Amino acid sequence: MKKTLLALAVTSVYFPSFSSIAADDKTQADDVMVVTANRFEQPVTSVLAPFNVVTRQDIDKVQAKTLTEVISLLPGVQVTQNGGRGQSSSIFVRGANSDQVLVLVDGIRMARSVAGNVDFNQIPLTQVERIEFTRGARAAIYGSEAIGGVINIITLTGTDTPSKTKLDLGIGSHNYQEANVSGAYNIGDKTVLQLAAGYETDKGYNVHPQPGLNDGDKHGFDSRNVSLALHHKFSDQVSGYVATRWYKNHYQYDGSYYDSWDEVNNAPLVPAVPVHEYVRAETEFNDYSAGLKYDQNSYKSSLIFDYQRQDNFDYVDKTNVVKRQDQYHQRNIQWHNQYQLLSTLSVSGGIDWRQEQWADFTGFAGDKERDNTGYYAVGLWDYSPVSIETSVRLDDNQQYGTHSTYNIAGGWYLNDNIQLRGSYGTAFKAPNLYQLYVKSAWSTGNPNLNPETSKNIDVSLHADYDIGSFAVTAYQMRIDDLITYTGGTPSYENVEGESKIKGIEVEADFDTGFLSHQLNFDFKDPRNSKGERLDRREKFSFKWVGTASFGDLDSALTYQYHGKRPDQYGPTGELPAYDTWDLALTYWLQPKLALKGRVANLLDEQYETAGGYEMPGRTYYTSINYQF
């Protein structure tokens, strides 16, 4: 069995020498193909946007349990979470709002984006084969929401996958249990069956302790998930697939509060009356998709149909009394075409149509629906040592009319080892249906919201030498009509004027003896048009992943430091800085049988990423993995 020192948790494809290399994979970086940057397959060496890839092997190496754990290691990413496993989370990319990063699954928007944030805790990690991540404005290619970046979670393998089966069984702290099986099987010469199924449960802990009010509560999580796909090659030029994904999650959270208002007498309550509220939540998700792909020499075309439905319920105090119930529907059709005009020039373009629907059954928002049709074109000219990429898009939104966006990027190899890159792009984000129409005790929608618009600029320098690979990127985002939540009303409103986020990202990959390193720094200054720091946004972070192999033992050590952040629920209006260590060990009993162990939060750091919500202390996991 071949081992490798270069098997880091998160793999930057900024650098030609740095790709996600699995223990049995001899693929070189120049051969790695990605699809998210420009919606067509291209080698990573031609991508001009900041770009990262995470493979299934990378996820397994650090023994991550959730998508948020994986994504938190990516450059420019900050994660906030209301406690442990299954609790709601937000992803800030380059300091942009969590709903300003576009989340795709197999190139299709997640239905949850209809209402804003995508909760990564609810997406089963067992179904993920690969993650592609690009930073900066990509609205000229993908449309609304792609201001801070794009995260594409890939679950489909394709027709060239060899037969394999993988089984995982594990236990851990808080009565954690998991059982996952996945496989891809050749059925004849032209058909591949792909499947995955999993179960997880975690009894949890009190994520939001309020002494005397919710003592003894535990907020846990359990999940069941299944995915199935059939890939078929009809001819040398035509292939297709049909696929379905399903998961059902249950989790608990604390809704306790102190009631300070007497609604009967319309007067303050002194003292406030404590109300204990233990909430059970349930999320069920279904996705059905089908696609065709045509590949004939210099011309390629793909057509995808997708339907998603997500049902959400909240039940009060371990009863069947419904506190909240809503439902999301999304229908999507995408037609994409690519033509290689010359060996140095390719053009692509297409149309995507999306219908999104939100039905709120308990918040009195009713049933809301809208359509969006986008038309886009991309050109890539690569004539060494210069590369130029341009894209333009027109979106026709049922509520907000037409919006045009564009992007231009260039790269220039100063010599064989150093490349200078730069890009300028515009983006926009239409208010989501939740921000427009929600009606509840803790939030009221604002139908008068304007779309957000932005101007983004990146400048970066990349160096690749035998001793290692390095990159420095400076960026600036200027966002007009930033949408923010105001707790006093409570509602959503546009912040007048121009909010500005600027920063510098530093990445490096190098070896020192037996130890391989990947690290990144992130310095940023996120402020609204009034000059105020954006809520919960840090100014500095540092992340390091070190891996090494000793015979049959693979190891991965992860360190993260995050600076202090403003948070109105923090002890002094802000949350203090914190740092964590994670350790993962894999021992290969046989070439296909591995015993794994992980200690998360190794030094038992006590910290919060969202004010009032404690993150887990030191936790232990162990599992056995068999591949056949």
C-alpha cells in the first residue's frame, strides 16, 4: 500500500505542485480537472480565480464528521455555530454575509437558499465525494448570491468509477454512533450504480445553558440518509444519469427565554417570568435529478433537470405541538454549451431557469413563489505566458427585473515559477423570500428591500518552487444596499451607502522532513457604510494542517486560531479570540482495513462562535473502516 506525506485535509489547487493526492492515487496536479470555476471542465492550471478542492480522501484523512468541520479549514472561511452537532451554523466567506456565498450540490443551488442561509450541518457528509470552492464574485457565471464565493458539494461520481464498497462503523463522546456504507458498481461495460446510506446519532449537551431555567437539558442530533444514482454511457459521445438523495434529521435546541411583557394587561412584567422551552426540530429533504451530456471533439453540451423539496417542523417541549412548519420547493433546468474554437481559445454559455417556492404554514407568510432566468457567456484565452478570462450574465428576476453582471480576469507568468493574477467583477443578490415575507415573533419580513450589488477586485501573486508553493491575494468588496437584520424591530433593512470589506489571504504548502504543512492566514477589515465592524466577523485567522505517515500509521494534526469578533450577546459586546487543536490517527491493519481515532478540541478549549452558545469541549471518536 502506497503512503504519502502529502495528504492534507484541504487541498489548494492554486499551485501546480499541490493537489489532493490519495494514498493510491498517482494523479498529478496538472491532470486535475475542475468544473466550478467557469461551469465547464478545465485543468486547474487554467483557473484564474482563487480555488480550492477537497476530496473524499482528504475528508477521511482528518476524520471530519460534518461539512462545517471541513469547510472551516478552507482559506477565507469563518464558521459560526449555535453549539454542537446539528445546531444552526453560518459560513462567512471573506467577511461577506452567510447568504452571500452560493452553495451548490452537483452544480445545483440548495433549496434552502430560498430562505437564505444553507445549514451545512444538515447535509450528510457521507454523501460527499468532493468539494470545490472558489472565492470572489462569480455572479457573472452563477447569478444571485455569488458575491463572496461559491461552494460546490459534489456527490455524483460518473461512469468511469471502478467498483468499490466502503463501510464505516464508529462511536464517540456524547453517545455518538455512526454507521455508513457507500459504493459504486459497474453494471456491464457502460453503466455504474452509485449508492450511499448512513445513520448518525449524538445525544449532545446543553448548548445554551441558562442556570435555573434549562438545567439538565441536552440538545442532540440524529440523521438518516440515502442516495442513489445510475450513470449510463449511451455511446462514445452521449452519457446520462438519474439520481435521488434523501435525508431526515432530528435535533433539539433551546428556546427558553424570560418573558418581560404582560400581553393581557399590556404592561411590563417585573420581574420577568422564566419560560422553559425545549424544542425538537425535524428536517426532511428530497432531491430528484437527471442529466444528459454530449461530448463531440471540440463541442460539449449538458442538460440537467432537478427538483428539490425540504420540509421543516419544530415541536415544543417534547410534544407534537407544532411551533413552526414550513416547506421549500425548487425546480431547476440548466443547459450549458462549450466550444473549443482554437487550441488557445474556448467559449461557453447557456441558460438556467429556476423556480423557488416557500410555504410558511405557521408564520402567516403564506405561499410565496418566483422565477429567475439567467443567460450567460464565458470566454477563456490561454496563450502562454498570458491568460484572459471574461464572463457576462443577464438575470431576469420575476420580482426585480433584469440585472447584468460581468467579470474579467487575467494571469501572467513572470517566469517559470511566478504568476501574477488579477480580476474585477460585479455581482448582485436578490433578497430571499424569507427576508421579504417572514412573519413570526422574532422576525418580520420587509417587502420593500432592494437587491444588493457589489464590485469585487482581486490581485494575487503565486509562486511554485521545489521547496514549496505560496500565494498572496489582496481583495476588496464594495457592497451597496447591504441587507442586515435589526433586532430592535425586528426586521430586515438595507444599509444605505457602500459597505466595504478588504483583506489579504496568504497560503503556503511545504515539507519539512517527514512532516507536510498546509497553512493559511486571513487578514480582513469588514465594515458597513457607517464604518462599523460587521457583526460576528473576525479580523484575523490562522489555520494549519500537518500530516505525516510512519509505516502503517497516518496522522493529521490541525490547528485553528480565530480573533475576537463583535457580538451583541458576548460578555462585553464581543467574543474573545480562541484556538483549537484536533488530532486524527489512522492505523492500517490491512491494506483495506483501517482503525481510526480522533480527538477534537484536544486541549479542551472553552469558547463560543455565537454569543451564549457553548461549543463542544474535548470529544473522542473511534471508528473502523473497511474497503472492498
